[in-house]
Amino acid sequence: MTFRHVSCAALLSAAAFIAVPANAKVIDQSELGFTVAHTAQVAAAPEDVWKMLRMPQKWWSKDHSWSGDAANFWLDSQAGGCFCEKLPGTGEGGTTGQGSVQHARILFAKPDELLRLSGAFGPLQGEAVTGTLTIQIKATPTGAAIRFDYVVGGYMRFKQAEIAPAVDKVIGEQLVGLAKALGGSLPPTRDEKAAAEAADDEPEKPGKAEPAAKRKTDLDDAVSDLLADPPKPDDEAKDEEEAPEAP
């Protein structure tokens, strides 16, 4: 099933049969949009993960293409670059009426560490939404950990409660494809399982919140830096400007 023939109902049906990594979920959802996150570990160095990321034709599913052929994908991994797809034409050699599709545009590229793209994938492309896919790579003792975060916001004609889980599974399928191209996902270690279970079971403690700089988040370092020094409310900033200097 390609994007050309996809509908919301078809997307929901197909998503039910997609195998996704164990660490995957819709982590946030509201009337304004939703966020999905997927993680996997592979026995490949971060630089090898980066090289594979730059070749979507080897891991992005052809079922989520407009042409039906993953060989038509390409990615220019620099800011302003395109994650695009060729649409073969008709006639001899398929050269008549050739087209192309922009799936996403590169916003941030830091080799071996982070790739951020802006794009509304699949049927979301026809809606008034913005989608941001952040792909993080972290070195581990056994290779690398990979995380996909896809944030979608804006007006759409789909029901949020239906489209969010479907998009979650589709994004997860792409991480499965990437991991498979790198030799397959590694199972979580015993310590990682224990840490995840402890985090899920630990109740939130009342009291004063931790300073933003020390608070653990799921965001990448670039965003965490912003949280460490949040902007002041307009009234507070105005008061500081009008306060007389000490003699």
C-alpha cells in the first residue's frame, strides 16, 4: 500500500499489523496535536548508524512511499536538504512526466548524533499540520541507541484519538527498518529493564520541583539547554527594567 492510495482507514488497518520496537508509545496527545517516541539499540557504532540514516532507500518502507519503490528515496543530510522521492514517469525509460515528492526538509544535522526533519508524512501531508521528526543517536557499550520522536501539531480532518496510534506504529516501522538494516535490534539488558520498570513504578513526590537545569527530560540537549534558562514573564522583565539602580 503506497501513499498514493492511502486513506485514514487504510492507515489504521495497516498499522495493526506492523511490528514495532518494545519501547514505543504515544507520549503526549491533545486537541493541538500529539507526540510519539520509539527507541531501539543496535550493535553498530554511531557513525555507522549515521551513514545508514543518510540512505533511506535501504531502510524506509516502500509501503510508505508514493512510488511503491524504496529505491526512489534520497536524502541530502544538511540543513535545508531534502528527504525526497522520485516519481517515475511514463513512456520509454520512464522519462516522460517525471515527478518528485518532498517528504521532509532537514532542519538540523549533527553527524553521528542528531538529525531533525520537518515534514508531515503520508496522509498528513494533505492537512494543515506541521510534523517534526528528531532522530537521536547515543553511543552505548554494545553499539548505539537510537530514538525517534515525532511531534505533530495543527489542524487536521482526522480524529486525534485514531490517527495518533496509527502514526505511532508507522514511525515505529521505520525504526524497525533502520535497525534491521544495521543488523537488527538488540534486546534491552537486565539493568535497562529494571531501570525502566522502576521509573514506571516510582510515584511522583510532592514538594518543590527540581531546577529546570537538573530535571531529567526526554528532550535532546539543544532543547534542554533552553529549559535551563527559561524566558521571564513580560511583567517580571518589565519590573526589572524599571527598577532604580542602587546608589
